[in-house]
Amino acid sequence: MKMFDDEGEMQDWLERELAEREGLSELIEEFDFGTVRNASWSFKKVLESFEYCFRSLNMLEVISRNENISISAKEILRPDILAYAPETQSVVIIELKNISGPTRQAGTELSAYCAEVNNYLPFISDSDIVNVIISVEWPTLLRRHVIQDILWRRRKLICLRPELVGTDIRLKVVTPDDLGCAEVDLKLSPHHVGGYQLCLYDDELDSHSPDRDRLSAHLPQMKSALSAMAAKGHALGSHGFAFLWRDLWTESLAPYNITMLNVAS
């Protein structure tokens, strides 16, 4: 049974539902966002994105419905629904697709809408823009675009499919398996990473009464330095990690160390 004749009918349905409910989450069938034991890295990342987005769908205040949001008078950008989530203070972009042909365009359209939201709010963080794709069909090009956005562009996105449940139309989460992300996994060899180690020396360890716990009082500063490193790496779009560790070897003059590793492209 065909649920919608066209996207206009699909949009009318969703607008009516949102007018009668506090948020989109009331339309979504129950789904376990908990990560599965032994699941692949990509599987877990997609679930994390879905769960993150779901928290912004409990309450929605609709800003626009299929209206042009372009700053430029010569361009047209019409997200199906643009909303605000007061609980998470996020902007929510909802894109609807009812037929299989144009669904491959949904990903690129979301990118354009996100860029325009950034033009209005230049200091908004990427994590404060939540993307929702509601599509009847999920062809390969769309699925691959979604996986790319979540895994590598770190876009916050959730995928939903309308389905008949009895006589009602409900939304079901498109599982990571359906997206095909279980086929993508992250496996690193020691040859894939390189970096350097920052030794935090204590010059008083050479004294007559050394105290190997003296630098422990500065742990908050060390953790702040780690956060700054992570923020810089994220801003550069690089992939890697850093960790702070304590050296228990009594001959070492550096009781704390920070190891930084980059993943080679």
C-alpha cells in the first residue's frame, strides 16, 4: 500500500503530526540505541549519531515549512522543515523523500541547508545542527552519503523510514545494518600511526628528597592541555589521539607523559 502520492502529501502529513505533538520522537517506534557487543567501529559511530539526534527530537518549535531560507535573493534553499529544539538548543533540519529517484540528492541538500544555517549563525557548532532524513526509499548513493557524513564529516544525522503500523503511519529508525556501515570497519596497524611523546619532567627529582607525587597537583592543567590538543586536531580535521599517562619507573625523571599519535593518510 502506497502511503503518500507525492512529497507534498508527505509534508502535509508530517506538519499535521508535529502540530498535534510536542516533538518528532513521539512518531518514532521504540529503538534500542545501546551499542552492540563486538559491533564494528562504524556501527557504533552511526548509533551514537542516531542517539545524539534523537535527544533533540522530543520538543520541536517549527521555524519554517518548505520556505526559502537563502540569504541571497538570487538563490532558493527550501528545507522541508526547519525547527528549533529548546531542550538541546539545537537547530533541526528535516528533509523528506517519497520516491526513489531523487533520494540521492537528500544528502547534498542537507549540506547546503547546514551551510546556510552557519551563514545565519556563524558561531554555531556543528554538533548544534541536527539533521533528519525521512525517506521511503534508501538507495545505495544515499546510504553511502549518510555513512560518509556521519563517520568522516562528523555530521549529526539520523535516518528514518515511514511505515504503516496498523492503520497509522509511524517512523522507524533505519538500522546501521540497513545502511551497510557494518561492512566498514576501522583497523589500524602499528605502521599506520606516528607521533611523538611529550615528557613532563620534574627537575626536583634529582634533589636529596625527591617526591614523585609532586606533579600530581597539576593534573587539572595537564588535562586542560589534552583538551586543547583535541580541539586543535578536530579543527584541522585530522585523525589521531593523545593520552596522558604516569610513568611508574622510579629512574624516570618524567613522572607524567603525553603521547600523541596521528593516523597516516
